[in-house]
Amino acid sequence: MKVPSYDCDRPSVGSVSVSIVVHRSPVGQLRHALECILRSDYVGRVDIVDNSPDDSLQCVTDGLPDCGRVWYRHVDNHGYGAGHNAAIRDSMSEGFEYHLVMNADVWWEGDVIGLIADFICRRPEAGMAMPRVRYPDGSLQYACRLLPTPFDVFAKRFLPSGWIRTRMRRYLMADADHDKEFNPPYLLGSFLFFRMDALRRAGLFDERFFMYPEDIDITRRVHRYSPTLFFPEAEIVHEHAASSRRNYRMLWIHIVNMVRYFNKWGWFVDRERRRFNRRIIKEFPRATEPEAGRG
């Protein structure tokens, strides 16, 4: 695979756009995320795309310093990817060089956006990156994964963990050294930092997926052309609600959209999945004593 190299010096002030798609998110949670984002001078625009039934979240910017960089839009709910795409297209048209897709249930200390923007500039071959992710209790979240097979998805959701421990450790790359950079084909969608040129080449989110597999799909499409890197020097906290484990409606949405994903890429025959997974299994750095975490 020929990897493109993008011309890049240090990122300029205001060169990063950010989008957060929300649906009935707690105001305090969203406000906390915005406060983290606005610490960075690299951020020139933040889009809040609100899929909620009403626009009550519009008040989240009241009294917020630097809220002139924040744009709120209340839209009909066409799904997670569709919401981000609307923001990304606007940012592309305005000439932003980078775009961060993130969840409202994410926060961090310091300027994580600045760290990861500098990292991408030092790695001109990279198309996207994500930082190390932890749960609020400090445990590691396995946010770097292999491309899933249908069995991986079914087993993780429905089978007792003791039956599938070895298989899940492999899928979740639990034995990787999470203190080192590596290049997984699937990055969990809580915090995805894209080079805009990589999105122009690979395409935006596939709007056939209402939610759930859109992060798998877009990571593997970027991974075709450019490294999709894990960057452990930056770290965020993600609550990871996993609503489909507690809500039957969300579980059904998850199932329907995973069926669409496998219909697109292949259920049992997916040569690209096999090639990407074999390569990262051979290449990723292995920890002498893997840090305990959860998927």
C-alpha cells in the first residue's frame, strides 16, 4: 500500500474544527467537554449538532468563555454519522486543516487537542489518530481494536466473558503496550482526530449506519491509505455509557446497524479485514505485563 504524505508544519492557531453530536445529553456533561475543547488555541470552530426532540441544550453556551467559537444547530435526527458529516462539510468549506469528532461524555486535563495536533504534524503520513482512553475510575479503555468478525460482535454482547476471554483479548488488543504508538485498523469513536485531506480521500461517515459501526467503517477506510495511529502521550477520560447493554431499543439499533455493516463489508469473507488484522497482530508492540482494562 502506498501511503500518501501530507505537507504539514506546526498546526496553526484556529486550524482545528470540532463536532459533537448530542441527543438529550446532560447540560453539565456537555459544558465540561466544551470547557476542555476551548482551552486549545488550535480550535477555531466547535459544532454542537443536537439531535434531541427540542433545543433545550442551546443554553449550554450561556456564560461560557470564548463561546463565539461554538455553533449550535438543532436538527432532525438522521443519525450520529449524518450529524458529524454536516459539521465536517461546513468545516471543509471554510478551509480547516483538521477535524476532531468526539462524544459529549469525554473530558481531559491540559490541552490534549494541542498535543495530538502537534503529533499529527510530526507524522505527515498519518490520516487520523486518537489518544489513550481511560474510564472515570482510571482503568484503561480498550479503544484500539481489530476489525471485528460477526462472532466477535455476537460473543462480546451475548456470551459469558469467561467463555471468550482469550478471543476478546485478541480482538481488543489487550496485550498491546499502551505506552507506545501503534497503527490499529479500528479506533473507537469517542475521540477521533482526522486530517481533512485524509477524509477527502477516504470519504465521510457512511450515513447508512444510524449509529454504532460508523467508527469501524471510517477507520478502516482511512487505514487503507494512511496510518490510523494510537498516540499514548495524550490521554482522555470517557464515561462510555454503552446504552445498548441496558436499553432494548438501543440494542436493536445496534444489531440492525451491525447487520448493515457486515452486509457492506462481508460476513465471513472479508479479505481486507483479514489482511489488516494479520498485519497489526504481527506488528503491534506487546507489553511485558499488559495493563488491565475493559472494552
